[in-house]
Amino acid sequence: MRGFSRFLVATLCGLVIAAGVHIAAIFASPYLAEQDAFAKIQPTLTADKAQIISAPGGENTWLPKPDPAVAVAACAFDLRNGPMRVAARTGSLFLSFSFHKETGGVFFAVTDRAAVRGELEIVAMTARQLDEARATEDENEPSRDVRIVAPEQQGFVIVRVTAPAPSLRPQAEEAAKAVSCTAEQDA
């Protein structure tokens, strides 16, 4: 009976260790992936406009299952040199922004319903940059910017514009390309 007890304890220990390694590997995969979404979008860091990654119709894209009715554009950001302003003019087509961390996960999302007078502007910044912006702000003229604090210094914005009819696909693609992503220099 003593040999069986040792075998049972050794087997249970092996299973617990295997489960722990398996769970650790799953949680580490986004950090260790070389061809993740940020790596594919990173070349857009220097662009002033969002770059199309999936045109309506779903052709010529690295997305696994693109929606044929949606134009998807993206721009990467690096907040080490200052905040990033994302701006778009809204129209009749549905438009949305989703802000993602470099390591994965959405930390902010907004649709064209939040637009003021047909314009949607968001400024992504770090907590330190937000504190500095508030400190230099004129009390008599507060900023009208919608400011969001990014949990990481690098990330990306996904812009989606929906074309409800195939004839509106070119218009959706142009609206997605027109989104401005500009870095603001620290003051």
C-alpha cells in the first residue's frame, strides 16, 4: 500500500505542475507572440492618418474573418513622446474607435454617437501627461478634449466604418482613411 500512495502523490503532483505550466503558457502567449496585432500595425506609428487593414469586401487583409460590410483602419501610438489625438468627421455611416493595449485588450471604445457638431476627437495620454495637462490648463478656459488614460505607453486604435449597402463601401473606406492620428509633443 505504501508504494501505491507514493505513486498517487507523485501523479497528483505531476498533474498540478502540468496544469500550472499550461495555464502560465496561455497567459504568457500574448506577451511572447511575435506577429500579434500591434506588431502588424506598428508601421503606422509615423502615419498621420489611419491605414486601411481591411477594406469593405474583406479582400487583401490579414484579419482572419473580415466583415465584408466594414472598413477597418488602424493607427498605432507611442505615448513616450506625448499624447496622441485621434480625430474624425462623422457622417451618415456608423463609425467607432476602439483603443487597445499593446499586449492585447480594449481599454476604451466610443462610437460616432459621442460626436459634437459632426466631429469626434479623443486624446490618449498617460496618467502623468494628464496631470501635466491639467496643471497647465487655464481655469477660465478648460479644455474641451475628451482625454483617456492609456494603461500602457504603446497601443493601437482600430477604426471601423460600416457600409450598410455594397454601393457605400467606397465611402466607408474613404471615411476610415480620413481619420487623423497625430502625436502631440509634450509641452
